[in-house]
Amino acid sequence: MRPSGTCSRSSSTIERSSSTQWRKLLLDVLDADALAGHADRAVLRKVIATGERRASAASVGYLHVRRFHELIEQRVFEALTIAARTSRPDAELAVPRQFEEAAWRLLTERPAHLLDPRYSSWREFVLSAVDETIAGIERDCGEGRLASCSWGERNAVSIRRS
């Protein structure tokens, strides 16, 4: 019998379900309107829709979903802490490790009063994060590599002996 308050799901199951929900969010927001006039968004959507969904070395889609997920969490946290960062610009604030659920809830409930004031809608907020994700991957992997930059390529381990 499991002690009260413990989780029966393994961390790999949690990671898969988390990755699945973020993947679905990306696919949903990258609809025909979002793709119109944005070839790079269309490439991203195709990679995510057809690519491998787990963190394997060859997975391109997983890298993109993970980058988007991390960026959204960062942006939501920044929006929620605007007042604190304004009043204490020297304070170092970091996204808490257990912030995913809060970020996800804001993205699904979309309360207008908690939207980053730089955006007129939650859709605009999310699409801006999509575009920043694309720009980051192209910056890190090289121009035109959106459809080929893999998780293994960006998550390589470098071991040096001394």
C-alpha cells in the first residue's frame, strides 16, 4: 500500500503526459490563421505533428515542444512578477521548479487580469512564444535547421578528462 500523499505515476509517465499536453497546445494554437504568412510556423507544426514524441537523440519534435514549454513557463513567471521586478530590479527571481502546473492553469483558464500587459490576448502571448522558440532554435542550430535540429544535437554531453 502506498503512503498517503504519494504519486503512483512514475517520473517518465509524468514527463510524457506533460510533454503531450504542451504538444497539443502547440498544435492547437498553430491553426490555419496562425500559419497564414508564416512558413516557419508551418514547418514547426509539421515537425511536431509528425515527429517523435519522446526524448530520444534523433527527436526533433521533442526538442521544439520542450523549448516552447520552458519558454512559456519563463514568460508566465515574468508576467506574474512584473511588480516585484519593477520595485526591486536588483532582485534575482527564478522560475520555481514546480511551476508547470501554475503556468498550465493560466494558459488554459486565460484570466485577462494576469495576461502579460505587452499582449492583447493569450493567443498573441502564446504565438509570440512560438516565434521566439523558432528564433531560438534557428539561432542555436543554424538558419534553416528548424526541421532537422534534434534533441540529441542540442542536449549533448561533453565530458573532459583532467
